[in-house]
Amino acid sequence: MMLTELRRSLHADPELGLELPRTQQRVLNALAGLPLEVTRGTTLSSVTAVLRGRRRGSGGAPVVLLRADMDALPITEQADVPYRSRNPGAMHACGHDLHTAMLVGAAHLLCAARDDLPGDVVLMFQPGEEGHDGAAKMIAEGVLEAAGPQPVAAYALHVQSVRPSGMFATRSGPILSGHARMRVTVHGKGGHGAAPHRALDPVTTMAEMITAVQSLVTRRFDAFDPVIVTVGHVSAGSHGTAIPSSAYFEATIRSYSERHRAEARRLLTELINGIAAAHGTTAGLGFDAELPVTVTDDAETGFAAGVVRDLHGAERFDTMPHPHPASEDFSRVLARVPGAFVFLGARPAGLDPGEAHENHSPFARFDDGVLHDGAQLLAELAARRLNEAAATAPSSSRVRPGPR
């Protein structure tokens, strides 16, 4: 299947969460006939494919892992494209359809170069990146041991709808924030709005908490190792004249070091419970959807940057000065395997930067023209890294151009 055709078929039929049966089947169809050892997940609709290189040394074969996420977002698409989502409330607004097509393209390239590979490649097609921690579930099911030995390196690409098409970017160290979702329920005593002294108003308590959270992050954390807390959901009561018995809010917490991720949780717990007690109320507090900071390996990031420059020219590579504030469950893989995470611009040609919509927008659009470049980079990263690990071949083992 041509990569553009595959990407657009995925885009038109997005699926959410951990169960993506139609997406999984499209991937299996696109890999059919290739010399791959393919397995499906048991607790999620993942696909793991292992390619065994044929130029093995006597000392064992190294392994490299390449990952693509496959799930969509719970968004109704508003972008005016002919292949727009036909599933209300689901959209590939983050470009995972492109990632999946790129990894399929890399699989074809690597299979064509199989005779020259001195090791094995694990292709990790992952559901549930958008808030379901699918990476952790695939790790639990053995994706890191799929080829036998643990990978010597792992790589992933992620498209960006506002970065110029074809521009690559990465950085060493923290590249994406750690994440946690905080859920708070304030328990008070309901009553009549005309007699607040006879109630314990959870709404005013919650309002103070929301304001205090913002002061906390600016006064207790170093501005050069920031913490971001954003309250995105609030609910309380059903009528303007009645004081409810409880109020609820949710916040997202972002941080760029594990130390501050743990410290934010501790300080926020103290703050919320302290304010609740001061007002005579109580608070139920919980954290979930937690992800560690995505940290790239210095050597592997330098290696990936070199491959980008060699393949596409230095003018198409940027070193990111700061981490990106989003979070990623590929952090689970990079916590166990040294590797790199590379961004690839996919802003459609002719679209003014000021008019481009960010990933996760219902109006987000992506340029299919980057599919070949992304597939080629993934394949080249795997081939060169295997050669480097095996130390039996020249540093360059360029694979042939593949399907568009």
C-alpha cells in the first residue's frame, strides 16, 4: 500500500484508546508478505513485528526498536480535507496516522535491506498513547524482549502541524515534560445561598485552591526548572441559590525533572488539604495519568541529529533550545533503553504560519509529503545503529528509497 493511501485511510477511520481493531488490521495488511515475525497484543490491539537481519556476526545480533503510536483523539474534526474523519468524536489531530504510515514505510525499506543488516529491528505499533499509557502495557507484554536481547537503542518520530514541513528538530536531555492529572473533590455542607453561615461552602474553598495553586508554582519552584499547573475542568452545584455539598476540579501538572514532579505532588497535597482544613471542609485528592519526563540520551540524540543532517542536509535540522511542554509515554521506553525522540515539521505548503493550527486542534492539518522522509529516517536510524553496534560494517548502510 502506498504510504499516502495508508495514512489517509487511517485518518478517515480513527479509533480511540487501547482497542483499535480496524487500525490494527490495516497495519497487518500493510505488513503482509514481509519477512517479519508479527505478534498482536493481548490486553491492547498492538502490533509488534521483528525483522531478523541476515548479516549476523558470531557474537550475537544487536537490536534496535522503532515506535509509532496509532490512536486518535476524542475530537470532532473540523479540518476541510477530503479524507476527514467519518467517525464523530474521533480525529487523528496529533498525527499518529502519519507515524503509523511512516513506520510501515520503514518496515518495507528495512526488509528490502535485510541482507545487509547485522542485527534485528523491533517495530512497535502502539495504541493508547493519548492518556492510556499504552507504552507501559506493551512493555509489560514484552515488546522490549520481542527479538530476544533488549534493544541497544530506541527511536520515535512525532510530526508537528505548525513546524515547517520537512524540518527536523530534537535535543538531548529532557525533551518533553512529565505529566500527572490531579483530581480534587472538596466536601462541605450544602445549604441555602441566603444563609452561607449555616453551610460549609465548598465552592469558595475550591476557588481559593485554584488561585493558590498558581502562586505555589511561581513561589516554590525554580523558574529554570519550571512546573506548570493548569486547571481545565471545574464543576459544582446545580442552582444559583443553593450551596452544594461538594465541588470538583481537575488540573494537569507538567514538569521537566523527576525531582520536581515528585515535589509538586507533595506540595500540592499539602496545599489542598491545608486550605480545606482552614475552611472546615475536607478534600479528596488523587493523581493519575502520570508519565515520567521524556529524556533522550546524549549520544543517541547526537547520532540521530547526524543521520538527519547526512540524509537531508544541515539546513533541515534544528536543535531545540528548550523542551516541549507536551508529554509522551515513549518516556517509558526511553527510561529503559537509550534513544532519541525527533520532531518532524508537517505544516502544509502554502499555509501561513499564523494560520496553522496546533496538534490536538480540530482544525489541525498535516502534510503527507513528509511521509517518505520520516520512513527513510526511521529505517536509516535502525540500519546505521545496528552497523555501529555490530562494529562490522561502515558507519553508513543507506537503505534504498521506498514507497511514497
